[in-house]
Amino acid sequence: MISPAFFDRSAVCVAEALIGTTLEVNGVGGVIVETEAYTMEDPASHSFTGPTVRNASMFGAAGSAYVYRSYGLHWCLNFVCEAGSAVLIRALEPTIGTTAMRLRRSTDNPRILCAGPGRLCQALAVSQNLDGFSLFCAPFRLSSGPGTIKTCRGTRVGISKAADLPWRFGASGSIYLSRSFPRSP
């Protein structure tokens, strides 16, 4: 069951456990297929230097949203875990409200509707307005997946600090990932 206690633990554990969970924002969403973990001890994390106005939500209640703008261009949706840690939602398999997603993203290609944090937020109409909102009430809806999903693990993308940490998780074989994972030897 997904509850505040589910999120009140290590972001690395939560990031992997979220694979296969269904996320909806105002009735539009899909199955989470890719995540990345960020902790307070991680130099790539927004919380590494402590609380600021920008990252205040990362120090809020476990199970709330942390939304920020990346490079001044794209919104990114994160789920707050232990204080100062969060999971970036990198990709969804779009399953609910795909017509709305296609209109928002101006594409009919289902593979790229929600592949990447910026695309995902555009498809789900996530913006700064949702920063700090609880994931347990509207407009959010989280539900457990149908069962165990085989996951893969690799290094995070698009960062320069602590880029070697294997804190990126994905649904093995998913065509909806933002980037593929290296094959295991």
C-alpha cells in the first residue's frame, strides 16, 4: 500500500519501489517506468547545501511533491522521501488520458509523451503550482501496480556531480524510458 510511511525512508529504496506504480494528476497519467533518487548527502541533490526557498519542499512531509524548473525550461516532478531527499519521476508509460497528453505535447507518438521529466510534466500539466502538495489528495492519485515488475538499475543522467551513483531505476524492457539502460554483462 502506498502511504506516507512508504515515502518516509531512503529515496534509493523508494525510487526502485515506485517502478510499476500508477500516477495520475487530474485524471491523466500512467505507470511509472523510470525514476532517480537524490539524498541530502548527494552533491547532485538540490538539498545538499541545506534548505533554501527553492528546495523547501524537499524538507517537507514525506509523500509530498517537489516541483522545480530545470535549466529555466522544464518542470520536474519529484516525490519527497526522508527529509532532504526525493525521487525524480523520469518517465511514465502513458495509459490514462492519452488524448489530453497528446494535445498538451503536440505529438501522437506514445513513446515520447512522457519520456523524460520535462515531457512528463508537460503531458500531465504539472507546474510550480503543485509544489508542496500532498500526493495523497487531489490532484494526485497513486495506486500500486499489478505485481512485481523486473527493474534495471544504472547511473543517473544529465548531472555532473555524483554521476557514478547507480540511483536510476527503470522497468526492464520498457519502450517508454527516457534513455535506455546499459545491458548487464
